Amino acid sequence: MESGFEEKEFLACCGSTAFAREMAAVAPFASFEQAVEAARYIWFNKVDVNGWLEAFAAHPQIGDTKSENQKSETSKQWSKGEQSTALATATDSTLQELLVWNSLYSRKFGYVFLICASGRSTPEILAELKKRFPNRPIVEFEIAAQEQMKITELRLAKLFTAKDKSPSVGREY
Amino acid sequence: MESGFEEKEFLACCGSTAFAREMAAVAPFASFEQAVEAARYIWFNKVDVNGWLEAFAAHPQIGDTKSENQKSETSKQWSKGEQSTALATATDSTLQELLVWNSLYSRKFGYVFLICASGRSTPEILAELKKRFPNRPIVEFEIAAQEQMKITELRLAKLFTAKDKSPSVGREY
């Protein structure tokens, strides 16, 4: 099967079961670009707001790479990698501040602060959190969904890369 | 207490517990207009997306006034009144069509089709449902929230009217 992935692999890219099911239904993809196009269409047009919340709930709090909240080992490892710049630039006091603001954010919006952390330092992430915090819930909800899409694209790229390098490793069919 | 209402009365206006709690916290209101202003602020700025879904879930499907889905007897009676024009103009076939489209809508968006039905005929409601159906979930989510706000305003007006006419009836304090 050309670029065929399993549902659970898509679920590691984005924790919405509807997203993973729809992606698996339209797979295989001729290219990475085609997969991203399908993912964008599905995420913004077919996954309902409950699905967005489900995907958000699959993420650890930013700065918390030890969380057991994640659905898969793959997703956990990817989160850790995505936050490597943030972790390298974090001090005890910025991490503490991030913890406080994360908690304020979750209390206001009902889900964890989502940001495509790849390449971003902890001060940058903190500044972004403070900037987004005053948003109305519906506005913030869409921004969080856009950040989820960026994370999904990075993770799809990893899936395709892993497949190109070793097409038979870790595949069960 | 001037225009003071209980939390459960606000909950009959809008089925979000956060909305009802916040309204009760800022009550009493000097006027109906002040209550509406507070309600708008709370609904659009302070109630999170889970609260919106909670409020949507407190409504019966449009056309279904017998539903046991509603939190209070007051809310149930109000739904019935709000849908009186729709019911008076409904035929078996338009009601059947509404049922089918309601079901398609719930499957796509994850909650019931919400519309401020007051004064609207069944064909008008059906036309509106079909027009909104192609919307992206996030777009439709905000429209539904705006319709909920219209319903909330009508119900707040009923609360104030009932209070003016018979200030001590049905009050427990």
C-alpha cells in the first residue's frame, strides 16, 4: 500500500479519533503534501468541536514532558522533541511562571494551552501565552486549533520520513 | 433584594452552570437592560466552550417539545412557547423533514440545531438549518452561541416580567 498508515499512527499526529478515522479512510496518500492537504480539510471542516477538545486533551501541559496524559508512546516522545528548545532555554523561574500561567489558562478556557513549540524558547512561549490569555474563548479556541494543525503537520512529516527511511520498521502489516 | 434572582432561574434562561453562577454573582440588576448587558458579557467572554456545549445540550431538538432532555420545567415550558409558531405552521411532511435535517446536523456538529425559534415558522426554520448546515464546525459553533444568546434574552425578559407582575410568587427567599 502506497504511503498507507494505520489509524493509530494518525492518532499520534492528532488525538481526535474522528481525525484519525477520516485520515485512514482517505489514505493512502501519493505524497506528504497530499496528506497535509487532506489533514487540513478534515481538521477544519469535518472534525466537530468535541473532536477539537478531544485532540487538545491528548497533549501534556507545555513544560510538562513527564505527563501520563498522552494517548501513545509516539505522541509522548514527539511532545518531548517538540519542546526541546523550550526545555533548553528554561530556568526554574520561567518554568514556574509557565506553570502558573498554564493553570490560569486551563481554568479560563477549559483545556491546556496549545502552541506549536518546535524551535521556540520558554520566554517566547510564555509571551505568547500572556498575549493570547485575554482572548474571548471562541477566538482562542480557533487559534488553539490552528496550533494543533501546525503540530499535526510536523508529526505527519515525521511519519513520512520514518516510512521513507525504513518502510518496514514498526509497521504491523 | 432589587431584581435578585436565584441561580436556578438563570439556568432556566441558559443551561450553562458557569453562566448561571456568574449571573447570580453579579446580581441584583437595576434593570432588565443591565441584566442583558451582563448576560452578554458573561456568555461571550467568561463561559468557555465546554459551557457553550453544556448550554446547547439543555435544549430539546427543535420540533421536539416532549423531550425529557431539559434541566427544568421552566425551561421546558419556555421551549414550548418559543416553538409555538413553528408548531402551528408545521405539517407532517415539514416536521419529518426537520427531523431528518436535525439528525444530519447533530451528526455533523455534535449538538442539536439551535435557533431562536420565537415567531418563526417551520419552513423558515428548515430553510435556516439547510443554509447553516455547510458551515465549518467552528463557524457554526459561534452562530449557535449567538442564537443561544437571543433565546437567553427572551427568557430573561420573561423572568423580569414575571417578577414585576408578581414579585413574591415562586420565589423562595
